[in-house]
Amino acid sequence: MNVHDTILEMATKARAAAAGLAKKTTDEKNAALLAIADSLEKNRAAIVAANDIDLAHAKEAGISPSMLDRLTLTPARFDAMVAGVRHVATLPDPVGETIWTRERPSGIKIRKVRVPFGVIAVVFESRPNVFIDTAALCLKTGNAVILRGGKEAIESNKALAAAVREAGVGDAVQLVETLDHSAVTELVRAVGLIDVAIPRGGERLIRAMCEAALVPVLKHYKGVCHIYVDDKADLSMALSILDNAKTQRPGVCNAAECLLVHEKLAPLFMPMVEAWAKDKGVTLHENEAGTEYLSLDINVATVADYRAAIDFINEHSSHHSDCIVTNDEARAAEFLRDVDSAAVYHNVSTRFTDGGEFGMGAEIGISTDKLHARGPMGLEELTTYKYTVTGDGVIRS
């Protein structure tokens, strides 16, 4: 069977599965999630062994440290993955929620109600836990999902898919096993079968998907996140936030990629930054605004004041996550209002842009779009809505 026919068959099966999922009760969906968690634990040894194969191949291929980190299913990450599935089962089910109700003078009663999208295609790169996070969120919201991972994690993803299928979800969760790049194109062109596509990966992947797509795509291209340290900042706090945002996990999209320092503060603060960088192995760069490093590198610039910082960020950021460190509440309020990003922070590390940290459960991704979803995408963002209109023989005059 060629790639086109393979994707067509999978999408057709997913569409049928979605129709069934839409009728499931919350208890039924939660039972499926708990069955998946149990199956993951039961098959832990096989999944870890598959991940070890992927890691060995990745090291032989010489992939970057950041990609290798994303690929690795450490014991802690495995436990968190399973716990994440169980946590999603405890979250409120948005499907069927009434967003608002209106009664009109005509006699009609209108309800705006959350409903599943139907079939979601998710294309991701080297993080195998994305497979499980995505499956859990989609099942909870009554969506069937087709996942296509990167070649780096193919064995891990196959093992995870087998564990999910063993839990009895049928065609509601499917893995595209072919590594042929045309599979991605086929997915994002399957109008009428795929309702929305979500890329989880680097800018190159995301742009390629958007250029090929005939279905809607929810995405962010990259994460160029800024930390602005104001002249009214607590310097110890500023250094702590900078350290966390840059070094805790430098290869992710909410890690800081640019430090902005008020020019009056620079003579005092920059020596502290330089000492920190030397201690943590961080390389400082200049004149590289807009660069996404995904490594222990960061661009550094001085600005005249907080208004200049706002202008700099709006020009050079990817509109993902940006922070001001200051004790001046008025400046912070202007920054939060005027920075045009999905998540804007005052005295908080940008690393908090995450579905779990926002109380959404495991996220399916982060969007910098302004239509349908923006920021971390959890359960509500995996639903759309419809209007139900009732009356008693009402006709329009």
C-alpha cells in the first residue's frame, strides 16, 4: 500500500472512531485513560528497551545534545508520563459544557456548547512522551488522533502505541509508522477527514507543514523568549529567574534566549551575569536578536528603559513567553499590557509556559497564533463549539 492510501485508510478509521468517542461519557473516557496508564506500567520494560535502541541510534547519528535530551525517557519522565495520564482523568471534561445560554425575543433558546474537533493529526519530533500526552488529551476531549513522530523516536513510539492499543482504544489513537516525509503532507491535506493539525517540533517542520496544509494548523514557529531586567529589579531575584529560564532545560521552547538589561543597571548587573555564565557554562552573545539557540547560549543587550524593552521584544520575539523583572508595579503593568506575546510574566521564569504548570494537565502544544488557541493548549483548546437552538414551532418573520 502506498503512503497516500495508508494515510487515507488511517484517517477513515479515525473518523469512524471519532464518531464513537463523541458519544462516550466522561466516566467511560476516564476508564480508558486509566487503562492506558496501567498498560504503560505493565509494558515499562519493553518501552524503555525500545527507547534505549532509539538513543543508541541517535548517538551514532550524532544528533544534538538538546535533541538527545528530548528523546530520553528517564525513569522520572516515564513516571511523570504515566502520572500525567492519570491526572488528565481527574480533570473536568469540557465536552458538553454550556459556554453561554440566551433566550431571544423570537422565542428561540440558544446554547453555545463545547464539542470535540473530531480527528486531530499531530506531527512531533524526538520527544516520545508527546505521544502519550497527546493521546490522553485527545481521548479526554472525545477526539481521535493520528500521530506521526520523528525517525529518532520510532522504536519508542511503536512501543508506546502498542501499549495504548493494548488498553483497548481501537482506532482512536493511531501511529503513522512510515518515515516517508510524504505522510505528513498527506495528513495535512486530508480535507474532510482531518479537522486540525498540530505540529510539535522545530521551525523547519512547522513551516513545511503550514506550506503544505489544506487543513487548519495550530502552531508556534519557535520560542525566542526574553528576560528584561529593569533598573528597579531585585538583582538576586533577577539572576535566579535568568538561571532558571536559561539553564533548567535549555532545549525547550520556553527557555530564555535573550537577556535585556536596563542601561543604568548594566555596570552593576552585567558582571554578575558574566560570573553566572562562566559558572553555568553559558555563552553570552551580542547582536543576535531573534535567535533561538535551544542550548546554553543567550543573546544579551542593553536598553534605555522598560519602554525600549517592550519595543525590542515586540520586534524580535516569537510572541511566545517574555518576562519583566522589576519591583515597579506600574512598569510591570505596562509591560504585561503592551508585550504582544502568548504568555507575559512579571517576576516569574518563562519556563512556566506549560500546560501542566497552568493547571491544564498535559498539554498538546503551545500556540502563538491568535485564532483558535493561544499559549498552552489543554483540554478546552482541543474543543470547538456548536450552537443548539430550540423552540416551539418558532419561525422567523
